[in-house]
Amino acid sequence: MTRAAAAPDKPAQAFGGDWTEEKLDILQKYLWAFTTSLKKRHFTLLYIDAFAGTGYREMPANPSNHGDPSAQFLFEEQSTPEAEAFFDGSARIAMQTTPPFDRLVFVERSRRRFAQLEAAVLESPDRREEVELVNADCNTFLPALCARTDWRPTRAVLFLDPFGMDVEWRTMQAVAATQAIDVWILFPVGVGVNRLLTGRLADMDPKWAERLTAVFGTEEWRDALYKKRIQTTLLDGNVETVEKHCNCRMIVDYYLNRLKTIFPGVASNPRFLCNSKQSPMFALCFAMGNPSHRARALALKIAGDILKS
């Protein structure tokens, strides 16, 4: 087991409830299908978890210190009884997958949660040597990992379960460029993106706009998710405003279309994960990088079937 250098601390996530169990169930099914289908292909199989944590989520003491401008909405949404449930996390699920992965890379930015993750890994001595623990920001570590890895003999699954809108588009581009990684990303459509999209574009905080551009990789979201409107008033005549013109489904469709510009395969049926009031919080999306028609067809069929089951 190797360990990378420490990075600045960051508040823990507060995810939990039935929808967390649903998310992890989907991941577990795909990891089994992935290793089973490739076990005789002589590839090195790699699992990467960019927000590995410890298998549970907890509320930080001071959410206002978080750097993500969508964080305040995330904490509001998840201060509910359903956020108190605990389940096995993605890292533990990956370690228990059979047939097993050859290597597992667990990334966690928070020093405190990294220490908890390290302790959890030490409880599994049979997999200790295959695990690499990395205390770093995924937007720094993942592009570097993608650049230094020989992907010809390697195939991987990457799980992105971020706190808010932490995954930047440049990171997704680096992952797609490998042409060897299948990606599951929990896209914070309801608790993040939709709440940053103010009713009128002119009212949006510039920092929120910057974050949206970093996530989508373009400023074209302004034209895709907003429309110009002309209002006629007695005092001012015709007044043009730019107003929000989207719902959660439209936002996710826009993100999927953005993914299609860099990934050869993107599942068209993301799973919307809702809170107890049936309001969409996240969309679990799948994309794969292998340009092979056979590989793309197989991966999309497996992921698509799991998403709609």
C-alpha cells in the first residue's frame, strides 16, 4: 500500500439515505460485470475512487468554509433524517468485488477522512498491497495519473462521487483522452447546478458562473439553459432580460451532450436520485472511453440495463 503527500483539509460529505444505497447498488453491479467480462482478456484492471472517504458521510462543523459555491445548498438539502443512515461505501465495495481488481486507487482530499480511509483499508490485510491511497485533490491527481499510466494493457473504472460541483471539465477531458476508462459520475443537478442557475442571468453571482463554466467546460451553458425574453412595459417600452429556461432533466441532458463531445459512449438513461420529497438531487451518469464498437456496445448495454433495473 502506497501513500501520497497530504493536501489541505476539506469538509466531509453528508450523503446518505435510500438513494445512497441505490447509488452504491448500481456501482456494485457494474464492478462485478466489468471484472467478470474482462477477467480472461489479460488486462490490468484498475479501480479509481476519487472521493473515497470511509464508507459513510457526516456533516462538517462549518459548511460555510467550503470552497464550492453550491455547498450551502447541499447542506440545506441533506440536514434530514435520511442523511443519517450508514452503508458500506464505494471503496469497500470495490475491495470486495469478485473477480477482483488488480489495483485500487483511493483518492481523498480531507486529511481527517483520509486517515479514516487508511484505517479502513488496514482492516483488509488481504488487499492491502493492491491499494494506493492518495491524499490529494482529484482535479490535480487524476490528470497526472492519466498522463503517466500505460493504458494499452490497462482498463479501469472511475467512480466520481463528489461533494457538490468539485469535478472540473478539464479532469473529465484527461480521463476521456485515455480511451480506457469507464466513468460513473454523480452529477449534482438538483442540489448544485440547478440552484446556482438564478431566475435571471444578470442576478447570478460571478463566482457561481465561474463554477458552472468549470463544470461544463464552456460558457455556452448561458445560451443552452437561459433564453432571452422581451417584456413590454408602459414606462420603459421593450425590455430584454435573459431568464432561466430549464429544469433538472434539461440540465442533465445538456451535461450528457457535453460528455458526448469527449467520450465515444454515454448512457442515455441516467438514474435520478431523489430525496424523500421526490425532488431530484443527483443524476448518476455513465460514460466510457474505449472507441472500439464492441467495447462500447457491451459497456453501454450493461450500464443501461443496470440503470433501468
